[in-house]
Amino acid sequence: MREGDLLEKDEEELSLVADIKTRKEAGWSLRKIAEWLNGTGAPTKQGGRWHASTVRYVLQNSLYC
């Protein structure tokens, strides 16, 4: 990506991130959120399984917040 390029919003991704934030604010652990995401079949950006570290990355990454 070049400087000045714009990122496109992905409505499904935004909704998923909002769900992750809601569950974290409700007191869910990162591991429990990852288990929930895997249970829903929601893929990660790379198409893999969710782990607590992946959930933490999403919550801490300013692109998602």
C-alpha cells in the first residue's frame, strides 16, 4: 500500500469488530471471544482460526478501532 492510499470499509468486518468489542466490554476473556468466533465460522484475515492473541491484536489495532 502506498502512502495516501485509502482503505475500503468492509461492513461485515466492522460488524464483527463491534461484536468483539461488545463481548470484551461485557467481561468476556480473549480466549472465550476466540472460541465464540471459531464457533461462528468467522475467518481471520488470513482465513485461519481465531486465537486469544488474534483477538488482542484486533482490539489494540487502531485500524479496527
